[in-house]
Amino acid sequence: MATSTSTTPAPTTPPAPANAAQLNAHLNTLHDNRHTWARLPLSEKIAMARRLLERTVEVAPRQVEAALRAKRIPQNSPLAGEEWLGGPVITARNLRLLIDTLEDIDRHGKPQLKNGALRTRHDGQVIVDVFPLGTLDKLMYQGFTAEVWMQPEVTPSNLASHTASFYDQDLPDGHVALVLGAGNVASIGPLDVVYKLFAEGQVCILKMNPVNDYLGPFIEEAFAEFIERGFLAMAYGGADVGAYLCHHPTVDEIHITGSDLTHDAIVYGTGPEGEKRKANDEPLLNKRITSELGNVSPIIVTPGTWSESELQFQAENVVTQLANNGGFNCNAARVLITQKDWPQREAFLNKLRSVLSDIDKRFAYYPGAEERFDTFINANDQAELFGPREGGVLPWGLIPNVPADDTDNVCFTTESFCGVMCETSLDASSPSEFLKRATDFCNERLWGTLSASILIDPRTQRADAAALEQAISELRYGSVVINHWPAVSYGLGVTPWGAFPGHTYQDIGSGIGVVHNTFLFDKPQKSVIRGPFKAFPKPPWFVTTKNTAKIAERLTRFELNPGLARFAGVLTQALRG
């Protein structure tokens, strides 16, 4: 961090909240046990992780029921599946894969890659194929592959030393981490804690977001053993509690999932004084702070000749990326980028309009949604609304034809964090030229570096393979997903989830660091996932899949103990759509 001789007023310590004594007691317990956890035999950590996995699955039905009540989703609605997928399915899968990695470290000293997984690009960049890992992966996710591209300093010869490095230490020191939980998706807080515990060896205090603090009792039940042994504590309350914990001397590190504005308020403070401290890079806190802070997520629609069924599939795919969880996702679709003269551009937009008209409208449970919605709609006269606005329910919003050179348009500069997306178009004479211009547009015009999606039909992909690979390479995003929603990268577990490397506290963008990342790579650059242009059966996360809840409930049990019989149960439900 830079130093300065400016006369910015010295910050004051935040006032103690009403429950300060309880928080102090929790932090003292964590501090006393931090080295114990860091140095706990790996076999014991593995056993605890297994029990955590079992308890996560055990509490899942009650946790989902509570989330449905909070988000006003009927229990018999297909939308109930979102709470299974975004909560216990992803959490259980991540834990299962992490246990596999920890067992590898226990036996071999390092996570074990499958044969032939390590390769290099023509420029020497190291790539590791991380998915599929076996037959069940190939059956469950037909046609999907995943790669992790490493930062430039990683080479084939030093990859091992940049993997699971915490476990290279004979007598590691422990630290106390504050995890500021997200209010939108049930798996975020628990998995952020899991990463701090097992990847970085830190004990944690998880401060629940007031929006979804109803999840707290279920997290406490699943993590009961960690709480009892002084490796995890829970905290509840508003911004005063968060501020108190951030500034507490016992807290060594902080992980934030939220907005860049929240990050800056924590790091530099608020108001004119905070702005001055940020300008001078004078942080209030001398602590390591990692973060995941959202994105204006682009979908690059590569021009081609699509069949009617392909147009329909991809329209449902794009709408899913907007509508899942009511639009309250950091990886939700925000900017659709098309070629201006693509003959099927209007046909595709009409398919989007049709799907948006047909799907359920959602209760806007996240604070500030209506105000953000109005900001985007009022700034763009051509905005189209789908559905009524009443009783806290918002319509879906599509803003077509946003000029690509309108660089200050809120659609490009700000994450809406509600059910609104826009469409913009670029001039290009070929798919290859379009991919290059769309890549530059994303990198130079859109806020954030978390995730991006490219849609490209198999014919165009074969004809313009080099241009596609160049786009994947040049897109400065932590996840680049071909033909599907970047939430797949969040959910697979084996892929690191976080911003493209290079942000600083002053220019935080989508954040610093990664989570999930069950192979425990220390220096990943981006995750690249490739999927079929038209998948069968329809993916369970599609908002138009009617059997999502039953599929996802069976997926949760599958992740606890994978096998052909449980796969058959999942497949049976998936085939029913």
C-alpha cells in the first residue's frame, strides 16, 4: 500500500454494538484455538469435513424450506429447485471434492491430477484440465469440460509448489478470519468459511447478512463440531456489528462478498474523508482483505445460423442467467452483445421476449431492488417490461439497442442486481471480427472482471476456432464459460471462483482472491468451461425446467455418496423435464 503525508483526519474506532461482549468472547475463543486448527492432523480435518458434509445434507430440507418462505416461493413451485441448487447441492459437492483433495495430500503430499491433465498453450501458459474427473462426471454433465488457466509465473515444473502450499508448512501459524456473508445465495457464506478453514488454515467468524440470517441456525447445526471446538463462531446484526468486527484487533483477515461500495467503505471509510483516503491509498485497516464483488456480466452472442430449437434453447439459457434467484446474483446476465447485422438478431430477441413473458415474476426480496430497477429503466426510454409491478413483485426488464458508444450508460457501468438486462450491438463483418470486437468491448467498457459467457454454435465454432480461443485468452474475467451460465463455474467446485487477478484496494473491481477451487491452486488466472450449444436433457438450473426441485433434491443425496444407482435417480427426474 502507498503511503502519504496528507492530512486526512485520523479514523475513529467504530462504536461497540450492543452484543460487543458476546462478540469479544467469540473472538477470544477463536484466537485461543487458531494454532490448534492450523496444526490439527490432516486426518482429523478430513474426518471433520466428512461429518460436515453429512450434516449439510441432513439439514438441507429444513434449510430450503426456510429459504422458500423468506423469498416467498411456493413449496410446490419448480423455482424451489433454485434453493436446493444454490444451497445444499453446491455446498455438498464442494465438500466432497475438497475431501478428495485433502485425502490426496494426506497420502501423496499434493493433490493428484488425472493423467494428461497438465498442458501448456502455445505461449507457455499452464492449463490444467479439472473436469470431468471420472465416468460419473461424464454421465452427469455430458459434453461439459473445465480447465484452469494459471497465472504467467506458473510453469509445469513449479505448479506443485503453487498448489496447496499451506500444507507444505510443518508448523503453520493460525489466524482469525472474518467472513462477511452474502445475503443472496445460501452456499456463499458456508463455502467462504470452508475455503478459509481448509485452504488457508484460518479459524473464522461468519457474520451473517441480515437479508438471509434465517440460514444461521442451519449453518450452526451443520458446523456444530467446528463451533464447539472453537474453530468457527457466528455473528448476527447490522452494519454496526460488521464494522466492529472489521476493526477488531483480534481479526487478522477479512473476506467480503458484496459490492465494491461495501468494500471501499470497509477499507477506506465513507463520505468525503473516505474518498480522500481512497485517493491517497490510506486504508483504515492494515489487514489482508479478499473479496468477491460482483460484475456487469456479459453474454457474447456469436453470429451464426441457428435452428429454431437452438434459438429457443439459448433464449431459455439467457433468461435463466437473468431470472435465477430473481436476478439477485453476482453472475446474472446484464449485457447481451450481438452483431448488429446478424440476420437472426431480432428473432433471438423475440424469443427472449417470449420467455420473459412466460416465466414467473418474483418477489424482490433484496433491499434496494425497486430503486435500482427504476434507475435502469428510467435511464433508458426503450426499456421493455414483462409482467406487472405490484406487492413487491417486479417485472422483468429488457433494454434493447443500447448504443455501444454510450460509455456512461448505467447498464455498462453498474451492476443492477435485480431483474434487468440490456442488449447492445457491434458492427462486424464476420464472426471472427465480432469476437475480437466483443472481447475488446467487454474488457474496456464493462465494469467488473468476474465472469463472462460466449454463445457460439458448433458450426461457427469449427469454422472460427482460432478466433474463439483468442477471445477466451484475451477476456479479462475470472471465469469464461462457453454456451452456458457462468454459475456453472461457481458450482463445479473444481474451478476457482473469483475476479481476474490484478485488482488493488484502490481499483477493486470484482475483487481479490478466489474461493471454491477444490484442487487448491495458489495462482489461478481464470476458469474456462465449455458446454454443448444445445444440451439434453435440459439443464436442471434452467428457469424453464419444471422438475428442478426433485432433480436437485436427488443431486444433494448424490453428492453425499455418488454412485450409479443415485445417478439413475437423478437422470430419471431430469428426463421428465
